[in-house]
Amino acid sequence: MNRKQFLKTSALTLAGIAAGGSFLESCKKSTTGPQGPTVNFTIDLNSSSYAALSATGGYVYSQGVIIARISSLLDGFIAVAQTCTHNGCTLTFGAGSQTFLCPCHGGTYDLNGNVTAGPPPYPIKRYSVSRSGNNLTVSG
């Protein structure tokens, strides 16, 4: 390889590394706190809009929050931000795995909102849930 070819190959290699490094940096996980809206609302569990919450594993969305029915918790309900911190996709709840799942790139979050797999850079916010009769209040 002559000097001109060496310099050209070196420059292209360095440019590729620089571009790849910044791309990889954008997907790097961070320890920034949980992401999600600030909310304070109450839903009526008798409403047909929330019928999915009558069964363990059922879930609904309300005001940027996903609320799921989980029998293992004291009141049987959990609420977290409904939007994945990677690309903003809407999460679902996997009853069998007890995780929140992002269908876009395979990101998963545990019941506390911590990232357990995939590309999400931040955890999602977990909300306080309290039940009084048929009313469920979500805040945080």
C-alpha cells in the first residue's frame, strides 16, 4: 500500500469510528431519573372504560399512564408512565412476565419502572396507586 492509499484508508476508518462512536453514544444508557408526566387523577373501576382492570393481567391507559392489575401487590394495581423512553412508543403489560414491554424495539421495564432489556436510556416513572372502594387514585 502506498502512502496515498494509506492516508485515504486511515481517514475513512477514523471517520467511520467517529460516526459510529457518536451513534453508539446516543444509545448509551444513562442513570437519569425516571421519565413520565406528573399526574393526579381518579378512575371509577365500575366504568366500562376500565373493565380490563377487573382481571389480573388486564391494563388500561389514562392521562399518559398505564395502569395494570397485578394480584401480587397489596391493592392489586400498579401504574407507570405509558411511554418508552427510547422512541416514545406506547408500552403494553406482559402479565406472564410481570413486565412492561415496548413493541417497537424490545425494551422492557420491571414493575418498578427500571430498564431490564433493550435500548431504553432511562427508567419510566412509577406512580402511587390507592384504592377506596371502586375508586382508584393515581398520583405522582
